[in-house]
Amino acid sequence: MEGPAGLTLTAFNTSILIILLTAILLVVRRFFSKQSSVSTYETLLQGLSKPAHVVLVEKNVINHDTVILRFALPSRNMRLGINIGQHVRI
């Protein structure tokens, strides 16, 4: 017996099974990654409208208009809390 596109019924069932297992694994991975990040880290700048005080750890002068500044957050269990492409004002 043949299924769609001339595949045998067992090959069609196998491909459906692989697609379903991949979807289930992606959902489980997303669930556990959100759960671990929420319970493990605090965020410094999430919903913050006042200045956050941090300590300057390192200053590397690259050239006349470029400086790399490295700051320490108040706790080792803390993330900055901004998305990629966002910025902070110093």
C-alpha cells in the first residue's frame, strides 16, 4: 500500500514519527530552558527606571574614540537583562 508521493506506508509513518518527536523535543527544551533561567538568575535592568550602580572592573583603550569598559554586577547570581542590540547609557 502506498501513501502520498509514492512512499510506502511504513516510510510515511516513520517520517511523521520523526517530525512529531522533533516537535516534542523542541517544546520540552524550550520549557526547561525558561524554567532554569528564571529560577537561577536575577536581572539588573528589567523594569528599572532609576540608575543601577555597578563597579568599573577594567578599562581598555582601543583608540582615540573606542574604549571597552567591563563592569561588575552587584551579585554573581545576576544578569544584565537587556536584549541583543540594546544599549545602556553611561
